[in-house]
Amino acid sequence: ESYQNRVDEAVLSQDWNSLSSIFSHGGNLPLGQGEQRALCGHFIKRAVTNDGFLPGAFDAPGMMNIFSICLSNLPTVVENAADSTLRQQLFDHLVNQKDDYSGAARILGAIRMETETNSVYYKEPAEMCDVYVKIAECFLEEDETVEADSAVTKAGTVVEQITEPDQHMALILRYKSTYARVLDANRKFLQAASRYHDLSCSSASLIDADDLLQLLGRAATCAILASSSSQKQRVLGALAKDERLPKLSSLPSFRNHAMLVKKLYNCQVVSPNDLEHLSLATHQQAIRGDGLTILQRAIVEHNMIAVSRLYRSIYLKELQDKFLGGVPAEKIAATMIMDGSLQGEIDQVDGVLYFGKKKEEDIWNKGITSFCLELNQASDAIKVATIE
């Protein structure tokens, strides 16, 4: 009780030195572990309920460390969930005053949330979703994509449990936007493009019209960066048919996007000039294991398919010099043929890439093989009939 009185006096007088001497590891309090936890809980309760204490404490020397010590040494329950209140206020301070998004996310990430309605830590699904989305948003600000992915996944487990979703539409849209950003940051560009486009089609009463156009631009960026596939063509088709697409040219960050989307969708060859003024985020400029940037690989794959619409065959050297900006074509072509995104075969001896159907000698060989099999089957049938 004497220690609790000391804490009360220190909180009332904002005596930071006394609080530091009580709670720092150098205090050497003659208390058991349970009593220390109770004292930490008492301090946090007093700190939260005392008007004007926290704003001063947040900027006082050593107090952030004291809060950290106490929050990690609490009893099972703190009255009125005061520790949760402290974490919320610490989060707001670190985000708004210190721009410490990673630290804020970790403070909020340890908040206690329970589904039992009789618990002081009970939170409704909408409240839990809001916490997880805030954490993910902060980690994204620091490009900590693994942590952001974990947080938005947790948000996804509770967002479906929100009752009366119409009343929480702003939160649900924040979740969807954050999820799209996480997919984008994790370089799952095709999924991100689809999510961004869905969001860009939201009602203007829910999202500002300028923000909707920005989302459309992000969808176009991710679609451009995605690897070639039939699903990419479907996403490009949805974007190409969007009446708002030409408006992207009015935005400096997306001035060439409408033209690129149209070219990609129509399987037209993309030239280096088409890629000028293409603004990409840092993670979208990453270099792949094959030495190409994400954009280079996407355009090489696209041009490979575009050339297949123009030529029946082409020398690999000519292909890489004329259409791929000097990027070696054979290995990429082989990979695309194996994954089914390109139909064709490579003649390594002559250095020729044949598109579409097999070469004539292969078709002839296949026909001969089929004829021989049918002849054997007919011969066997005749033998059986003769024996009978």
C-alpha cells in the first residue's frame, strides 16, 4: 500500500524521477512478482484516469521505458481495461507526434481483445477489425510487409463477423484497401490489380472521386507488372473497358497507363518509349533473380506473346534485338512454353523459335505413329476374329 501511495503522489505531481525509481530495474523493490504486477496495474490505472498526466509523460525523459516495463508486467486483469486505453493513447502519440509507425503498430499489436462479452477486454468484431487494420496500415508505412500481411489476415478473419456491415462500410473499405496494398507490397500484382479495381468502382459517396481514380491507376500499374496469363488478360479487359481509364492521363503518376493497358490487352508490341514516365513504387522496381526488373520481365513476356501473333517463327537473336530490348530470349521463351503461357517450341540448333503448332515433320511423325497404332489394333482384331 505504501508503494501505491507513492505512485499516486508521483502521478498527481508528475514526479517522473520518483516513478523511474519505483519501476526501473534499478529500483530493487522488496515485492513479490504478484505484488509487482499489481503495482504496475495500479500505476497504469492512475495514469489513464489522471487528466493531463499522459501528454506530459509521453515527452518526459525515461517515461516511455517505464510504460513499456509496466505493460509487460501486468496482472491478469487491469480495472476498466486501463492497459488497453494506455496502448491506444500511446499508439496515437507515436503515430501523430513521432511518426514512429512501426513502434506504434507493435504497441497496439499487444492489446488484449477477447470475445467473451463479460470480459473487460471484450471487443466487437468491428472494433477488432479496426485494430488489426490500423496495425497493418502502420507496418505498410514502414514497408514491413510480413507483419502487415499477418495483421490484415487477422482482420480478414473478423471482418465477415461484423454485424450490420452497412454501418461499418468505411471500415470495411479501409480493410479492402489495406489488403490490396499488402498484396501489392508482396508482389502479388494480379490479385492486387483485381482488388484495386473493385475498390475503384465503389460509390463516390463512400470514397472521394479523386481517390477512386488513384485506385484505378494502382490497378492499372499492378496489371502492367503482373506475369502473363489468361487471368491477366481478363483483368486487362476489365480495365480497358472501364470508361474512366482515359482520365488517368490527367494524373502525372499514371499518364501512360491508359495507352499501356490498351496495348497489353490488344497484344500489341510495347516499345521502350511507351514505358517513359512510368512511375513505380520502390517495391515495384525490385530486380528479380534473373537480373531483370519486374517491369522488364512483364514487358518481355508480353512482347513474346505479341510477336507470336505476328510471326510463325523467328530467330531468337532477331527476337531479342528487335522486340525484347536485347534481353536473351531462349530461357524466358522456354519457361513460358513450359508454363503454358506461350505456345511453341525452340530449335536450339538453328536458334529458331516456332510459334503455335509444331513443325511439319513433327505433325507427320505424330500422324505416322497414330496410323501404326490403329493398324496394330486392326490386325489384332482380325486375328481374334479368325480364331473364333
